[in-house]
Amino acid sequence: MSNIPADLKYTKSHEWVKLNGDGTATVGITDHAQDQLGDMVYVEAPDAGRSLKAGEACAVVESVKAASDVYAPVAGDVIEGNAGLADAPESVNNDPYGSGWLLKIKLADAAAADGLMDATAYEAFVASEDH
Amino acid sequence: MTMLIFEHSRTGRAATAQSPFEAADCSDLPADQLRSDAPGLPEVSELQAVRHYTRLSKKNFSIDTHFYPLGSCTMKYNPRACNTYAMLPGLLARHPLGPVSAGQGFMACMYELQEMLKEVTGMQSVSLTPAAGAQGEFAGVAMIRAYHDARNDTARTEILVPDAAHGTNPATATMCGYEVREIPTDKQGDVDLEALKAAVGPQTAGIMLTNPSTLGVFERRIKEIAGIVHEAGGLLYYDGANLNAILGKVRPGDMGFDVIHMNLHKTFSTPHGGGGPGAGPVGVSKRLEPFLPVPMVGYDGDEYHWITEKEKPQSIGRLSAFMGNAGVLLRAYIYARLLGREGMHRVAEYATLNANYLMAKLRDAGFDLAFPNRRATHEFIVTLKKVEKECGTSAMDFAKRLLDFGYHAPTTYFPLLVPECLLIEPTETEAKEDLDGFIEAMTKILEEARTTPEVLKEAPHTQPVRRLDDVRAARELDLAWKAPAA
């Protein structure tokens, strides 16, 4: 069973969002997503300053199996992309909720993450996909 | 492992019989362009060079030696006759800048190929000029753009692409300056019509579809899809990747498509890939006809002539110096002539029959099908998700183990929608006994997965190289051989 931390919000496209409490949020892909994709060989995180709409492709994760877009779970401006992933894409596999984070966003709307799934709902969603 | 030719090198060794008689005169080259040290070429004897390359050639894996069920690639046999006739001296020695009057035979072949491709796809007009499938796709979407631009309908910014599509489709749309919007597939493998209805609008430039789709099933509601997209003012693009399944049976033009590209290396038996010369002709409906790439071949009932920008001022232009790759187009023409109208029908019939035979037999052997309720087209998908869970052996392990049995692995992990999948396409050119041999090998490997899974995980056991570390190879890319420090 994959790791689904209780304090995060989730999307159907398998991103996680951590609300940092200061109007910013950290975004990455879930443990389930990294497990499905396999060993990462390249990660392209966005540059600071980019303005994102919710659902917009904002990063690319490339594994030995596939290259996949990562979608912005919430709207906002990119404060920072995780530059460390350029040399260590495996962080996304080893520590998806920690050093494998992809980007930090300044939220356009404080309530933007309200519509996302909580851990229980995401767990049920993953189970339903895994029919 | 085979040594590189550089590793055979010994200073001063040479095959003098191959040397030029006299050194080239470089006195007219600027001094700063002359090299100061000798080039790092391997120094070997003639026999060493002959042995090295002969050994390498024996390691080739090809359709001429083995079954090659690589899904979505249509690895069919290329009849030798196509090669022989395309190399007739008159065709081989023709110069593309020679006078039209001296190339009437070649141009007649090309005109007839245009006509035959029109007939078999149901399109209004065909241009042979795209020099590969990718260029055909590019030309196709460029024509969609040219059409909307010509009508001053410039607010159309989106191309719709189903999630089962070939990876090249979103790449092509992006290259042509469009945003890509993905359309989901339903559980039966058809495009989700409700999602499509919700996605179309005044921003829709078109949709790119493969039919049969990459899921190995025929898109049954294609007429409805065409209606929805046309209603919104968008055009329909047909990716010819899977044309082999429907050749002479169903025509993209009749399904409502406005533009199609054909991969002659798949459907019309020209040599495959490796970055070599290709051919990706495009066919269009009436409204896209003015935008076709040039040159094309015309016929006035007496003589063949080039159709250029002069006759087609709205053309998207030229895609290469001449009309694509003449030698490849000739092979496709000869293949089509060898088949004839009857033979063309049989291609689709046997490709589909072989795929369905293989699918039924593998299901009986205990393999799970991704779409068990659907009839296969020319290819089908096996999913090893359950086997992976129970035995820990992945689709990759099955693929590697097949090499030990003398089979090229099917396409693995594509389409991305189906977990642990093998996409299997036998083509029409395999005999029943060859299909039975493959079924036997697959059955044996499934048995091994249950009893001795380590045999799969360590496969291949019989190949020149064992399992490669593909993660390390991708992370630490190292493509150039460097001489060891002396």
C-alpha cells in the first residue's frame, strides 16, 4: 500500500499539495504516482515567476517507462522550482513528499485547495482506479 | 560482449590495399582549418575489419530471421520483388533535375501511387512528398492551420487528442503552435463522447485520431465523433499508424476524416526506421486540397507533369528538395501493384485473423486481455498486472525472456493507459505454425513465472548482452568511446 500522508491534499492526476499556512503551497507527485511511473531519469521543474492556472501542465517527470506532465493543482505564481532534482531525479522515487517536491506556489486564492481530495478520499480514489 | 572496432586498433596497423594512391592536395584550404594531429581512426587489418563487421551483422535481429510482433509498428515482411523492381537501372539512374520528358516512367508510377492511395483511403487528393511519417503528421496539421487561417478563423487554438493516442500526435500539434487537450477513453476502449462534447468549441481546430486505436480496437462511434467535431468547426485528422487493419475494407474518407497521413513503412511494406529514408504521404478531403504540399504529379491524359506552387498558390509549400524519397515511394508502388485490389483486401483480412487467433489462444493459455469483450483489430493488448502481483514478474521480464526463445519482444508499457501491458501485432505475413510457436513460448514463460520467476527476472540468458541497467544508462548518458589513458 502506498504512503498517503494525512496532512496533504490530493488531485485525481496524482499530485499532492501541502498548504504552508502563509499563503504558499508546496506541490509534488504522490508515492503511488512515482511507484506507477518507475525510476525517474529526468525532472523538469518550472522557473520562478511563472503564473499558473489550475490544471495547467507545470512540470515534466520522465521515467524509464514514460514522460508525464505534472498539472498545477491550484492557481498561483511559482515561487521556486526544485533545482536539486536536475542532478537527483531519484529523489522523486525515494522521498516523494520530502526532497522530491517539485514546486512552490504563491496561491492566487487562499481557498483554492478546498476542492481537492483529502487523504481518505485519495486512498479510495486510488483503490477505485486499481480495479 | 563484442569489442568495438577501436579496441582492435594497434598503432601503425593498416590495410594498405584500401589506401589512396596519393595524398590529397590540401594546399588551398585555410591554415586554421587544417588539423594538427592525426584523426582518431581505428588502425586494423583488412581481415580484422571484415571479421568485425561480419560478426556484428550476425547479431542483427530482423523480420528476415525472426518473428517480430512489435505492436503498433506493423513489422511485416517486405517482398524482395519490391526491392528488385525499384532498382531497375532506369529508375535508379534517373536524376531528379533531369527533364520531365526523360522521367515519364517514374512519374507514371508516382501518379498511379497517388491514385491508388486516394482510392484505398477514400480521400479527394494525395501528395506523396512528406519524407517520413512524422513529416506527414506535421504537414497534416499544418494544412489544418492553413485552412483556418485562410478563412480568417484564427481563434482556434486547440487540437484534441485522445489519451490512447500515439505520442507523436501531441508533439505534432505543439510543433504547429496548438495547445493540446486530452480526451479520455471509456472502459471499452472508445473515445468518451460526453467528454468530447464538453471539450469542443470555437477554440477547437481539430482532433487527431487513430482508428483502429492504439488499444487494438475499432473506434465504433467514429461517425458521431466526426459529427461533433465538424459541428464545432474543427477538422478530423487520421493518423495512419494502424491502416493495415482496415486496408481496402473501411476508408478514413468515408469515416469523415479531412486529412490523413500514411506510414508507407508500416502498411505498404517499405523498409522500417533506423532513421533511414521514409515516406509519409498525406491525403485530404476537398476543402483541404488547395493546401497540399508540393510537388505532386499531374497527368493531362498524354503526359505527366509536376504540380508546383504555381498551380497551388495556397500550398503549405515544399518539405524537402524534391518529391520525398523516390526509392521508398517506388517500393510502395510496386507492393501495391503486386497485391492488386484483391490482395489489398486480404492484407486486412489476414492481419485481423492472425491477431484474433493469437489473442484467443493466449487467452486460453491463461493471459488476461485488456479488452476481453472486444474483437481485436490487427493488434491486441495483454495485461500482466495480475501475474505481476502474484509472481512479481513484470511485462518487462516477459519481454526479456521472449528474446531467449528467439522472439522479438512485443511493444511493452504502451499504451500508457494499460498497466503491465504487451501490445502484440503479428501482421498478415506470419504462417499459423509461426504463431503457434510464439503461443508455445508465451505459455512456457507464464509457467516459469509461476514456478521459477527468477529465470524471467534475470533474462535474457542467451543474448550477447544481459539485462541492461536502463536507469543508470539514462541518468549517466555516455555515448562516446574514449581511448584508455596510455
